[in-house]
Amino acid sequence: MTGIALVIAFIVAIALMIIAISRLKIHPFLSIMAVSLLFAITAGIPITDIPNVIGTGFSNTFKSIGIVIIFGALIGTLLEKSGAALKMADLVVKLVGKKNPELAMLIMGWIVSIPVFCDSGFVVLNPIRKALVKRTAKSSVACTIALSLGLYISHCFIPPTPGPIAAANTLYEQGIKQETNLLFVILMGAVCSILPLIAAYIFAIFIGKRVKDREEAGEATGEVVRSYEELVASFGKLPNGWLSFAPIVVPIILMALSSAFSMAGISVPIITFLGTPIIAIATGVILAIIPLASQKMLKDFYKLTEETLKVSGPILFITAAGGVLGNVIASSTLVDFIKENSAVLSSLGLLFPFLLSAILKTAQGSSTVALTTTAGIVAPMITALGLGTPVMTALTVIAIGAGAMTVSHANDSYFWVVTNFGNMKVEDGYKTQTLGTLVVGIASIINVLIVSLFL
């Protein structure tokens, strides 16, 4: 199957998956795997290749974020059980005020995701989000979406995240035949973050009043729900502030250093090693043991690790299933069909790279793939589109990034990270994460178009 028929088959497959999960109550892992297999057969992928396509999609997801999710979840458990997360929440509240936890998470996410992948950033910052919700009694969903969208905006816009760097290199070197100017890209990314950050904040507040997570909805979680004051009292004395923040701040610094050295073309093996997400977050695990020890709770370390593995297992498998669907779509002719018909959109100026990237993002799930693929298509025609100056080329990178966040749904691993760590139902993930990425994507391209009027 090819062409329009394949596009229709893709839409039907996504609809079937949503119905299976939300209406028929089939587990997301089984639903996504079944839809992936059916779409692979429908798309005409050779039947002998399908097992390898499925296996590759599954293993690649585990390889990229599997260990990060486990270690990140373990950091969260250790910080929560030692009281360090509550200490961090106290310090953040003193800084931004008790009425603004959503704003705190939004800005924190935007800053952290400049050097750190949004998946890793969400897992690492989630303990602070949970503690802030307890501390301020604000909407858990609002804080979840504020953090998620803050991370996502800089992830798609600002180097040294790999997607924007790769897109910039392609457009500069292959498009306008000049040396890549990452300074322009960083500047444009920062300026074009203004409207989407505002939109993200407003949307988070709006959706937080309408959607509740499982705990807020009164579902049984197996835990005794206690007030913030009762939680603090149960620890007697909270850990030191520096020790509490170290398991989160140190991994971020390590990853940021590695990214900065890589962007500058400097090779320092020990920095590269320590800045790899797996090693950086493993360092965070080691540092998270210190507050646990200070609270004389080391005897509970084995039990807490075991509990974390039980909780993170379902998240891992659902996320990996999303990777399978993405790889099946990428292995079909759907992406090629979109590329072949890109000429229809080429008269739209900056809207062309945005729409093309958004179509690719929605179809195959990966923002990085959407960024790099769109850049490759746009590069040969960038001058014809009237975008051939160094500054406009940088703005084109941001337009592509705006499309690459529009939208996050079931074939995107980040959707499952946010939905599961945010303790939301799948249907609520569509109301929050998917709709939220649509809102910030549209706000982003509006910001891009406004900036273009002054260039």
C-alpha cells in the first residue's frame, strides 16, 4: 500500500489504538504492539522483515532511554523517601512563591532541556514536581504539563540538543553553503521561545483545572495520602539543601559540559564519558544515596530499588512499544510519500518547513527525525523560498523545530514518559500532552512569523 491509501491506513491505525486503550481497556503495551503489527502488514513491509523492524524499534528505545528511565526513577524514589524532594520543594517555593509552582516547573524545564534530552530532563525533575504539588496543593496535571512543555520547547529549538544542531548544519552547509552559525540559531531559539512559553503556562493552568491525575481523581494507589505537614513531620528533620539538589544538578552539569565541549569541537574523553546520559544519571543515583544515609535509611536501599524496578517496568515496556510503532512507520513508504509531495507546500515560505516537519513528527514520532529529515528536504530549495540569508536560515531551523513539536502522541516515547510519570490515564495524555504540544507548536510558528517581519 502506498500514497493516500497509506496515509488513511495510518490515521485508522492511530484511531484503533486510541479506541483499544481508552474504550476497550486493552493494556497500552498490547494495543500499540498489535496496531504496529497490523500497520506493518497493511503498509506492505515484507513479512519476513517485520520481526526485525519490530525488534529494532523495541531495542533502540531501550538502548536510548531504558537505563535512563530506571536510574531516573530510582533517583526520584531515593529523594522522595529521604525527604530531599521536600527540601527542594521548600527552597523552590521560597524562590518563586507558593502560588507559582507551574511557572517554576516551566522555566526550570526550559533551562534544563537546553543541554539535556527532554525525556531525561522530565525523569530527573519529576521528584521536584511531585514534591511541589504536595507543598503547594496545586494541580498535579498543571505542573506536569508545565514541566513537559518547558522541556519540549528548548529541546526542539536550542542547541546543543542534537536535533537543532543537525538541522542547522544541513541548512547552512548544504543549503546556503556557509559555515554553521550556531550563535544565530541559539539567539533565534531563545527569542522564539517567548510566545510558546506564555502559551504553555496558560494552557497548563487551563488544563490543570479540567483534568486530574489518578491520585487527584481518587483512584486507589496503595499509598496512604498524607498532608505536606504530616510528610515533613515524618522525617523529623529534612536533609541539607545542597545534598538534596546534588543528584539532579550534578547530572545536568555533566551533560551540559559534554554538550558544550562537543559544540565547541573539543574532545575530552572523561567529559564525554561523564556527560553521557546513562553515566551522568548513574552519578545522580550515587549522590542520591547520601541524603538517604544522612537520614539513617540505608537499610531500606534494597527495598526501594526493588520497588522502583516494579514501578518503572511498565513505563519501559509501553515506551518501547511506542518505539516499535515509530520504527514501523519509518520503515514504510509513508515518509517517502510525504517527501515526494513536498513541492505542493513549497510556496508557503517559513510555513513550508513548519508544516512539513509537523507532518513528519505526527507520522513517525521522533522530533529529532522530523528536524533532520525536514532540513534535508528544505536545504536544496532554501534560497528559492527566500530564506537564504544566514539569519533567515537560523529562523528556518526554528520553524522546523516548531513543527517538530507538533504533536506528541502514542508513537513518541516522550508522550509515554510524561503520561506515566505524570500518573495520568492514556486518554488524559491526549487531552494534556498531545493538545499541549499542538498549542505550543502553533504559538511557536506565530512567534517565528512575527520575528521574520523584522528581518
